[in-house]
Amino acid sequence: MPEFSLHALNGSQPVNPVIPQFHSNPLACLSPEDREKFLEFGWGAKVSPRHATISAAIAYWLRAQPDTIAVECGCETMTYQELDQASNKLVAVLFEHGVRRGDAVCLYLRRSLEMVVGIVAAMKLGAAYVPQHVGVAPEKGLLHISKVTNAKVLLTLGEMADQVPVQPHQKLVAIDDVLAGQSSSPEAPDLFLQQVEPDDLAMILFTSGTTGVPNGVQVTHRNLANILLTAPGGLGMRPGLKVGQILSIAFDMAAWEILGALSNGATLVIRGKSIQETAEEVDIIVATPSILASLDHARCQQVKVAAVAGEPCPRSLADKWSSFCIFYNSCGPTETTIINTAEAHFPEKDVLSIGSPTPNNTVYILDDDLQPLPIGEKGEMWAGGDCVTAGYLANRKLTDERYRPDPFRPGHMMFRTRDLGRWTDTGELEHFGRVDDLVKIRGFRVELDGVSNALERADCCVRAVTLKLDDRNLVSFISPATACPEKAREQVNESLPYYCMPTVVLPLPELPRTPRGKLDKRLLHQLAQTHIAGEGVELN
């Protein structure tokens, strides 16, 4: 069976900003003023989600507004009642093939109405859905995921069935064939919904696997309800509003779109080939900064709320979108359930921050020895509270490395985000990129995102990314193609030490993105090496 045994790591006690009583006070290294701010800044509000599970939230809207459109996909639509009936039909088939509460159901398909039906059906059974985008994920990865989750059933679309690797003990089910056929199975009983508990797994999300074997992050209903059914994570989703579904279904932020819309009674609009066209017809957009930067914001003035996460956001992009809609800059790895900090940005703000902890969550700025740092000092962000997921599937070693007992809240766990941050005087978090992006050049510590931010201050430059070539050289890419490398370099020269100056600055029409919508740094490294070899660039 899958290793779904980590729920006890996350106690369900409410957030309580009181210094724990240990043999030694974990805040003893801080001044009295910083101790007070550590608790004031680091603890999110105590708020009860509107429903204890995402299953219960979706079930509420399936009954409350049967005639409202739940999902749009091109010219096809499905009402909440039709979604209820279609998912019940699929639940009966899953049940017939032995799927029960606590099992995993793999969804190997593409964006479609059937994708949403599959997600809702798995949740009605109390099973965890495991999404992967066929055509993007390699066959080897799909096989690994179906093995490690011990899935009995793989859900797909008829046209993709030949692309899905199936083991002898597994059943491949085409959702569109089930919905088109006449089912002889009884309709799904409602008792399944009553069996789902907050600490049951709702989904298992696998990393992209670019650094090795993909690791599955176990996300519970409590985790999801805590962000999607409270503010600001709910993004104001409600009946009558349209939410874009533009992200890869394997990406944790796609759950923000899909489950956020359905658990709040909104209409989910699934994109086709054009992200721009979808962005022009929806009220709420969730995206990475790289995707949002690719859109013509002048044609998206009807958007009411936009939220970004997944990578650092350029100030110019935040200012642009926040001038006409509510714009949330947020942060959080998959292991802390989509996001664990968020803040509405305004063009007149002094700092573009990632905000403060979302409800029932905590954020600590710690040093390498897990000691609290004084307010205002840079350190690594550790996340605690109800956002902390139930560990990696079948990987106890990695779980023990990244998930630790929370010394500030006994009985709870915290997660090492590997993001660098610091508190402002007003209790907001400034984000300085990943720990991996803090590199040494010529013996000096350089923050790669700091160099990129300096480049973006040039009037001609919209986006920038900086990479380490070797121990002495940096390379930067800027966009658009008309951006002037010399003007961009001037900004670095004016604001940063000499050793932060990129050896090469290359303009591109757009910075390439991965299938999950983040900057494709691997491809950029390859482009840099090709350029240097082809142009005969002399490195320092």
C-alpha cells in the first residue's frame, strides 16, 4: 500500500502564538522586542475554513446551484448538476474496480471536462487524485508514479489510452467512454462523502523530476481547505465569477484554479491553445510571473483578481497588474500547499513583498542551526501550521530531511522551504529567491535574483534572469529582444558591487518557460553555453 502514514505529523491544534515551554526557550537568542515581533509577524490569523474538507465544499455547491455552469472548455459546458451526475457515474466504475477511501487514482490526460469529472469522482470516494499531463510527462515518469502510488485504476481519455503505460494489475479507464456509455453500475451512494476526513489525502503531486526521480507530495483535505476556503487564498472566488484554468494539471497551482473554483461555487474556464484568449474572458487568474508577463494586460482589464507564485515576481509586472485589479504576490512550495504567504500589492508600496502567513500558518526566518534571526536579517524561511503537507510518498529519508518538528509549536511540523527572506519593519516578507540561487562568484556571495532585479530596473528591460556559469562568471538573459544589454548592465553597475556584473547579457524575445510555466533555467544554461562557444566569448 502507499505510504499514507504521515498524518500524525501534522497536529490539528489551532495556531497559538505563545512561546513554547521547553527546557531552553527557543527564542532566548532574540531581544525582547524581536521576540514580540517574531510572534506577531510570524503567526497567521486563526480562522476556521468554511468546510473541513474540499469534498464537502464541492458537494455543497453541487447541490446548491445545480443549473450554474461549473466548467467551460471551448464550446462545451457542464453545469454543477451535470458534473454531479457524471462524477457519480465514474465513481460507480471506480468502486467496481476496487477503489476505496485512502487509495490513489492516477489521472493521465490533458485539460478537459473529463479531467474535472475525474478529480471530483476520486474525491467523492475519499481517494487521492494524482494528476499528470500526457504528452508532457515522460512515459518512464508515468510508470514510476503509478507504481509508487500503487494505483488500481488509471484514468485517461480514449484518444490517449495508447500513450499510458499500464501494469498487469492495473485497470485503464477512459473517462469519456464511461460518460458516453450506459452504466449498469448503481449510482454512487452519498455515504462516501461522509467518510472523508480532514487528514485524508486529497491529492498527490509529483515534482517535475528534473533533478532525478519525481517525488510525490501528499496533500490532505485539511491542507487544501485551509488555503482555498479562507482569505486571501480563496481569491474572492464565488458564484457568478469565472476562474481561468491555464496551468499544467500536474502543477500544484492548477489545484488553486480547479479546486478553488469548484469549492467556492465559481465557473472554471479551461483554456485551449491560447492563454491570452482565456485571460480576456475570466475574472480571476492564477499564474506564474513568467506566464503573466507573456500576456497583454491591456486586453485583460476585466480581470478582478490576479495572483502569482512559483518564482520571484518583477516589480514592474506587479505594478502593471495591480493598477487595474487586486494583485496578490505570494509564495510557497508544493510541500506547503500551493502558497503559505500572500499580500495584495499596490503600485505606491515601497516594497514588493510576498506578504505574511496565510491563516493558521506560520513562517520563521532561521539560520543554518534553526535558530531565529533578528527581525530584518536575511535567512531561510521555514513554514509551519496547517499548510504543512503529510510528507513525501514512500521516501522517509527525504521527509526527515525537509520536515522537522516545530520547536515553536510542540506537536506540529515545519517545512524547510529553501527560500530566502527577511521581515520588513511592518511585518511583511521580502523574498530573495532560493537558497540555491545564493552563489559564490570570485569568492563573494551573490544573490542571482538581486542581479536580475537590477537589470529589470532598466527602462528597456521587462524581465531578466541570471545564472552562474562558473566560479567567476555570471550570464544574464533579458527580454524583450529590443532590450539594450548595455543599459541593463549600467543598472547593475550603479546598484551592485563589481563582482555582480554579468559577463554576458543576452536579449531574447521572451524568456523560455517549462511546461509548468516557470523560467526554464536548464534551457537557458544550454543557450548560454552555445552562445559563448559560437561567439568565442572570453570568460574572466
